[in-house]
Amino acid sequence: MDLEVIFNKYKVDALYGRYITLAEIEPVLQQLNTNNQLDIVGYSVLNKPIYSYKIGEGKIKIFLWSQMHGNESTTTKALFDFLNLLQNDSDIGTDLLRNFTFYCLPMVNPDGAQLYTRENANLVDLNRDAQNLTQPESKVLRACFNEFKPDYCYNLHDQRTIFGVGSTGKPATVSFLAPSFNEEREINDVRTKAINVIVDMNDALQRFIPKQVGRFDDSFNINCIGDTMQALNVPTILIEAGHFPLDYDREQTRKYIFIALLLGFKQFTENVIVGNKIEDYLNISQNKPVFYDFVYKNIQINYDSNKIITNIAIQFKEELFDNKIHFNAFIVKIGELKDYFGHFEYDAHGAIYSDKNGNIPQLNQKADFYLNENLEIVNGVLKIK
């Protein structure tokens, strides 16, 4: 099975980049709605529809939701790629639909997606509203969960570029978590089922992105949706789409989420998941916030007639303007960067820093400066003059 070919065949080209809104997904949903699989299950704060999509006749019931956080769209793209395969592949799709019933909420937070914010229109993080259920989107998600009564839940998210796989210097392109169900972070039979699924997905991904799969922090917070559903005795798998080198649109990461879903579900159908794989799960290195987008090392700064050799770390800030996401780079740390990495690194070997604002770098300053006279850094990116 050539997964590259399969992905390229079923990738939904209409969905691209980081800014995925209701306007982008509605036409795709209509195309997939060949047999009344689509429904409106509720409305957002700003009265935008929240869609569900249900497909399959199998006895194993899978509940998946994405874009609970409006600015986390990578798993939304991958989910649509997977649904496209289910709908149109006469071999793989037919087999999966015979074994599973998939119930999906591809965009839980359409208002946040439009605004490109983590929160909904009331500035509430829906992933901290699983207990109080103060928001219409949270109520819709819980109502769908209660009605569908899933055997497994898949909680789909994005994570920032700051995360690496332990201290390996590898980015966490995909991360998993079997959320805790209590303060003690115990592992019961329900959580073990989620762990077993994650181990199978990790094993599959290691063929494609070796050492670029991490394990997310399992600190317990009952207000989080994953912790709540695990506590309600439904095995819950958190999937976080992270950074792949040079892939700020997350089109490569999208592919690996698709592969994880596809091979994970195929593993269900080909093998009975028994026993436990807890040790294998715990051997997945935990995420650490050890990355910056750019690291410039050994830069000379002339300060009060003193020559200082230092390092500069730069991070992108994603900003929505004219319906497009702009990656604007800012200086976020100056000084010692031991145990930190850059997705792009450059050793300046003592080149002299200068800028248009006084030749002394400042925190939160736009990352536009010079190294000597022949190297220009524009929005964090090195350019040779």
C-alpha cells in the first residue's frame, strides 16, 4: 500500500494552508453528502452552523472532532482527506465502513475559525468548558457525545512550533496523548485502550517521521474535554499536529495525521487489540518547549563601547490580515540558549549586529536587522545582499 499515492489521491485540494473557515469546508461537506450523512447539530455564538458528518455501518463507533480551537486547522484538513477516502475508495474505504461508524464534527468553533483565534466569539476556550458547558459549542459537542455513545473519541488539535521530541533536537511533528481521568494520572482499562491505539499509530508514523513523534503532557484537568471523556469511561485519543521543517502551511503534517488515522483504524480491523502497551507508550518521548523558529548565534553587539557576543531567538506570530495568515517574526530572547534549538539556525561567527532603531536588539522588536553589511535579516529570514 503506497500511502503517498493514497494521500495524494484523496487529499482535498480545496483546503490548503492555515486559514480554514466555514466558507472553505461547507462546499466540501456538500460534495461528501451523497447519502444524507450531513446534519446541522447546533449553532455557534454568532449563529454559524456546526455540522456533523456520519458515515459507516460498523459496530465500532468512532467520534472525532476538530477545530475546537479556531486557529488549529491542520487536523481539519487531514480529517476531510480521510473522509474523502472513506467516501470514494472502493477497497480501503469500504472495508473501514464495514467495521466502523464514524461520527465527525469537523469544525466545532466556526466563529474562532473565522477570527483565527483559539477562543470562541465569547473569548472562552472551549477546551476549558467541558464541565460548566457555558458555551453553545460546548453544549453541542457534549450532546453529540451523549447521543452517539462512542466506543472511542479522537480529539484533534494543533500545537505550536516550540515543541520538540524531548531533548533530541527533532521537532514534534505529531504528538499523542491518552488523557488522564483523575488527579493521580492512573492507568485503568479505559485509558489502556487509548494507549494501545496510540502505540499502533506511533509505530506506523516512525516509518515516515522517525523520532518526530512526541507524547503530550498528561497533567489532569477535568475542565478539558479529553480528560472529561476519559473520566466518562470512553477511551480518548488526543492528536496534536505540530511542525515539520519548512512546513509552516502544515501540508506535510496534514499528510502524517492522515496516515496516522488511516493506519490506526486499519490496525483495528486487522488485529484484535488486547493486553496493554503501556511501556511502549511511556517510551514515546514527552514534548518539551525547546524550539524557536529562528536562532542566530554568536552575534556581536557593541554596547557602551563593549563588545558582547550573544544569541538571538526569533519566533513567528501568526496574524490575520485581509483573510490571510501572515507570519510576522519578533525577537523573543537574547542571551544564553543552551538546550534550545531553532527550526533555522545560523552561526554568525561574530558578525556585528545593526538595525534601524539604535543597533541594540530589544525583546518584542520586529526581527529586521543586519549582520555586518552583507547579511540582512528580514522578518527573521536570512538574505544575502
